[in-house]
Amino acid sequence: MRSVLGPLGVLSALLLWTVPAQGQPTDIQADAAILIAETAERICGSGDTSGSSSRSQVEGEVGADLAVLSRRLVDIGIEGAGVLEGSEYQGVLREQLADELKDSRQCRLKVFDQMFARVFGATPRSVLEDKTDDVLSGSRLPHTIEIVQPGQLFVMKTNESVALGSLSKLFTVNAIVQHNNVGPLVYFNWVDTISGKSARNRNSQAAQPIVIGECNVVPYTIDVSGDAVSFLSNC
């Protein structure tokens, strides 16, 4: 279990995707629900109620939004996210959007339901314990990832993840190992869900900043035997 040196709460490990028969959704499902909700909001703003947006413009924007969402879902560990980019699915979605765009709330709900079911093979209500309305309104589920603030000291263990500064930057520790030649190393990956930039399978020694876009986190103590790394965030 990860401990913290600041006010950051306990964070569960980021799990590989499975749809549970009962109980709370996994962290990865909750994080995916937030990304899907954000995309549904963008898609449902692709046209306006006056009809001034052309059909081709709406179709192009929807396709681009789905492509970005697919990459983001793959980055957080959902391997089947590519189904959103299929031409058959996009065609069905675009046809249904013709009337739905006139009602933003209904549009967001319908698009969210469809995309979630497409990715997870289950309705969001069966997985999110009827918290769909909270997700669509921008509320975070109770067990979702914690956010580390700039200047905060925090400790992570293998397979744990945090969001840096906001939910758009996700940072994960993959392994903490002792290397015979260079000493203790941290293997990690990160993804910026807004820009789509990411880095995987890199390593860092103590006091060597891990650059994440325009900011960085610095490991200052690497405890291999305790499977823990202390970090300072500048993000």
C-alpha cells in the first residue's frame, strides 16, 4: 500500500481491465468512464441546434474524437479500445447523432452508454453502480485516482499510479529494481491524455528528473527491498 508524505490519500493499484460480476468497478474502468464522458461531451458539441454545422464537418469531428479516445484508453491499459474506430460503429453513431445533437443532455447520455458498452461489453449502469449521472456531470467516482499537486512529496510502489496536477497526466511505476552496474532504477510510464503524448519502459536513478511534458517528478529515494520510491512533483 502506498504511503504519502503530504495530504494525498491511499491509491489502489491500476488494474488490468476485467468487468466484475459484482462489486465496485476497477480503477481502470472508473478512469475510462471519465475519458469516455469527456469524449461524449465533445461529440455532442460537434453540431449546434441551428443546424449550421455541416454533416461532413460533424462526421469528421466525431471520427477524430473517437480516434483520440481509443489511443487514450489503450494508454491506460484497455487493449480492446480500437473497436471505437471501426467504420461500422462510427456510421451507426453518426446516423443516430442527427437528432440527438438537438438535446445535449440526451446526446451525452446516449453516446456515453454506447461507447462504454462498445468497449466493456456491458452497460455502464451494470459496472458503475448507477453512478453514470455523476460521471457525466463531471464528478469523480470515490475510488478514482488521486491528484498530486506541485511541490508535493509522495511515495509510490510498483504498479501504482497517480495523476500529476490534473487528471490529464497519469504517471505509473512499473518496477523498482537493483541494477548491478548503475544501482537502483525506477521503470515507469506516463501519458498526457490531452496531448496524447506518452513514454513507456524508461528508467531513472535517484535525483534524475523524469520529464513529463512541461514538468517533471524527481525520485529522491529508491528503496528496492521495500518496493517504494519517494518522489517530489513539480507538475
